[in-house]
Amino acid sequence: MTWTHWAYVAMLAFCLAGTLPLVPAFGLSVLRQPRRLLLTIGLAGTPFLLWDLCATHAGHWWFDEDQTLPPRVAGLPLEEIGFFVVIPIVSVLTFEAVAVARRRGLQGGGR
């Protein structure tokens, strides 16, 4: 295995590394509400995961074996499944941080 096999994992880690600091910076409570977060991940990720499975099994979509790790689940690289967990999390964190920043801006700034 070469470093390029870790490209997808690195992208997911980069996304998390860029957004997890928003939690303490803006005092977000998203991670303290695991049931709501899991529901969000499930509702956002499941339809796309199913679409992904259908598209890859039909041959419309594929994953470069040189840029993904070898383990597969139902033909999908583990990183692709992780994508449907990581991206909803970073989206919710970003959305919540922007909402807090806007509220602070409307209230004259300050924490």
C-alpha cells in the first residue's frame, strides 16, 4: 500500500480537523446531542448510501483502488461509508457555527 491509498481518509480527516474546533470556539452543543446527530446522519446519509450502492453495482460509478484502502463493504470502500458520516457532521457543525456567529453579530458582537 502507498500513501495514495490514504487519500480519501486524509480528505475526511482534513474535513473533521477543520470543523471540530468550531465546537469549543462557538460553544456548540451538537456533539452533546448524540441522538439528534445520529438521526441527522441517518436521514442525510442513508438515501445517498443506497444510491451509491446502486450506482456502483450498476457500473455507473467506481472507486479508484489506488486511492482507497482495500477493505470493502458491499463493494464500497470503508472511506465512502465514512463519508456519509463525516460530511453530515461537518455540515451540521458549520451550519450551527454560522448561526451562532450571525446571532452574535445581530446582538452587537461579543460572547
